[in-house]
Amino acid sequence: MGFLTGLVLGVAVGIFLVMAFVRYENSRAERRRELAVTVAQYSKLTVEGLRKLLPPGFYPAWVVFTRRQKLKWLNYELVKLWPFVDQAASELIRTSLDPVFEQYKSLVLASIRFSKLTLGTVAPQFTGIEVLEDGSSGITMELEMEWDGNPNIVLDIKTTFGVSLPIQVKNIGFTGVFRIIFKPLVAEFPCFGAVCYSLREKKNLDFTLKVVGGEISAIPGLSDAIESTIRDTLEDTLTWPNRKVIPILPGDYSDLEMKPVGVLDVKLVQARDLKNKDLVGKSDPFALVYIRPLHNTTRKSKTINNELNPIWNESYEFVVEDPSTQFVTVKVLDDEGLQPSELIGCARVSLSQLQPGKVKVVWLDLVKDFDFQKDVKPRGQVNLELLYFPYDVPGIINPSGHKFALTSLEKALKTETDDTGASAIEKRKNVIMRGVLSVTVISGEDLPPMDVMGRADPYVVIYLKKQGTKLKTRVVNDTLEPIWNQTFDLVVEDGLHELLIFEVYDHDTFGKDYIGRCTMTLTRVILEGELRDTFPLEGAKSGKLNLLLKWTAQPIYRDQ
């Protein structure tokens, strides 16, 4: 009996143990599954998500490692590497810049080259870092840095007067953004084929020049010539879109080099309400226009004397290398004769705002400085007309998504090359866009009152500035909302360089009173064939003109 009892108890205990073990294993497996799901969810959390979820005492170390600490670590490592960077970079700078110096030497300089070059013991400090999206083809990193260095830079200068001078470059202060591109990404260590580096943005560059054992002011114009050469050389070698490409793995990386991608037409039309810089009379304004601030790529307008509302109507062409990051910049200055010109104001517009093949007319507010705009006093406005043509777009797409045929002007702008390899873009000055311009002055809106009764007797004078042709509408009495509906046909001899002005006057028995004007080029109507739009009056408190323009082209080609 005891045996049977023991057997039954043993079997029962065995069954219980087996059931408990199975249940334990099932529970353990369920906990593992739950843990796996939790880990997967945590792996998808961002740093900010973890900061919101966990109390500060439970932050992982990599969450506590802030942006400032990352920069601190990066700067710490750079200090340790700086002696080696100094040696490598000094030789690279010498070999890169010495040949370029020769391209930018001025009338005063016969030659310029490095005699000594070391970057000193003070490493730059990184103040910001950003990784930009570059699809799956590469990684772009931008590093903002400051450098108040103690380099030992001595230039061997030979002047055109036969004098040789050692010039020391001292007190260098630099602030800017470096761009580093790792591209293309490959499945072979180190996982990228080449490294590109460039100075993405040069915010500030200051330095002083000193003759070793002498005075640099002894030769007039020498300091300015050397400084201009140094700045132009840096701009043409290291500043974006220029870039240096270092192959890491064997391959063809020519697509990473800087290359022209299009041409930009800039028409400097006019400026208005410029700040007067002269104590007697008015300023004598002229403008500098550029995309890259090099001496040979900066265009200078004519000077218009004693005028705060100048009309230039000058056209320039610029080669574009990177429309996504480049700007067209305008600086308006007051010509002071033999004295240095005084800046009235500057303005710029990003090329990324332009639609290929479409004219963009802009009025830009002039500012004293792009970086530190503490001076908010009005300095006037400048009027530009911009037209961008990329090289690699065979047809221009309009906003509705349909291609349209090339007009006569666009055909003249096509970048086909002849047997000499010259681009048609380069020969555009040999094209005269002759044609018939049909102008319909439809109506005016919200004109300012010009008499004691709160009315006006407006009429419009149509003026082709270059040709001197003048026409005028009839007078519409006692109204601020005149309707003319008058059409005029004008033969235009050079549409690309003509300026069309509509001046609105109030008719009086013994004369006339000026109300305002509209000024426009003909580029847009030449491109589109027909243009109907409303134009605000310049120089008036209020008022608009409704106009319809049509163009019939008769292009003429000058003899070469």
C-alpha cells in the first residue's frame, strides 16, 4: 500500500514539475517577445523622444552628449592633429595658390609667390556642424569655423618698378563655412570614392600686410594690389562652387569638378530713392554686379551724375555653376572721382528663385551689409531683370507642364557651338532683336487726386528711351479711373536693349503735372510674344496702369 501511495505521489509530482517547467518556458518566451518588441520600439526613438520619455537621471550617455560637447570633442581632436594638418595643408596651399597668383597680378605686381608658409600653432575652432541631405549618392557636411591664427606667411613680391619686397601677412581673422562632400558612396571600404572640400561661405576675412624691415606705404597702390590679388586668388580656388577633389578609390570623378551649368542674363534697369552721400548736390551713382566677386567677372555700370533715381538699362551675362547656392549681387556706390567710391547700399537675390526661361523682375531694398543689418535706414531700391537659361534643358517647361516652342530670342540664346567651338551665348551681342511692338494702354486705377476737387485729367506719354520715340494718349477728364483703350504700333530697332517708359501726367490749362511712371524692358514680351499685366506707378502715392503688349519679331544679325 505504501508503495502504491509513493508511486502515485511520485507521478503526480513529476507531472506537476513538467507542467510547471513548460509554463515557465512559455512565460519566458513571452517575456522575450515583449522585450524584443520594446527594444525595437526604443531603437526607433530619436534623441528628443528619449529626452521626453526618460527622467534626466536615466539618460544614456550618448543622449547626454550635447551638440556643444560634440563640437568640444571635435575641436579637442583637431588641436591634437593640428601640427600634422599644418604640414600637409601648408604644402597643399603653396602648390595650389602659387600658379593662381600669376593670373591676378595687377599692373603694380610683376610676380607674387610664397617665400614662407606655415599655419602656426593655433588651430581653428568649429562653432557649428550640419549634415545635408544628398540623396543616396553622397554625404555633404558643412563645418562653421573661426580662426584667429598666428601663421608665418611671407610673400616674395616683385613690382613692375623692379623692386623686390618680402611682405608678411599678419593678424589673420577668418570666419566661414567649409563644405566637405563624400561622394560617391560605394560598397568598398572606406565606402566613398572621393572627398571634395570647398569654402562654402566666407563670412569674414581680415589680415594686415607689412613689409619685412620697411613700410608698405612707400609704394603707392602696392597694399591694395596685393590685397586684391590675395582675395581674388582665394575666391577663384577655394570658394564654392570651386572645389578640390581628392580621389580615395580609383575611378573617374570628373563629374565632381566645377563646371558651367547655365548662363544668367542680368539687366540693371534702374534705382530709386537712393540715399544721398554728397553734402552739395546729389550722389553720382554707379553699380557693380557680380555672381562671383572676381575682378574679371564683376561688371561695372556707367556713372549717372547728380541723380538719386538713375536709369542705367544695361545688360550683363554671367556663367552659372550652381544655381542652388549662388547669388547675383548688386552694389550701388557714389563716384567720388579721385577719392575712393562710397557705398550707398547693396542687395542680392538667390538664383534658386529663378525659373529657367522665365523673366523675373525684382525690386530689391538696398542694405548696408548682408551679415549685420543694424542700420535699417532706407537706402533706396534697385530694379533688376533676371533671365536664367540652363545648358542641359532642351525644352523649357511652363507652369502648366506643357512644352512651348522656342521663340526667336530663345533660338538666339541656344547654346549650340559652331566649328570654332564658340557658344551662341557668347555671340549674342551680334543679335539685334528688331520688331514691331503693339502697345495698348487699357486703363488706369486708383490715380492720386491732382486738383482741389479730388480729380485729375490724366493722359499717358509712351517713350522708347534708346530711340527717343514718343507718343501720347488722349486726355480723359475728371476721373481717377481713366479708360483709354488706345493702341500704338512702334517699330523697335533693338528690343533687347530698349527701355519702355509710360509717364502719366495730369493735363492743366496752362501746363501739366507729373503723376508717376512705369518703366520696363522688352525681354518678357519678346520671350512670351504677348503680355497683359497691371503695373504700379513709380513715384506716386497710388495708381496702376493696365497694359497689353504684343511683339512681332524681325531679328537682324550683325556682321562679324
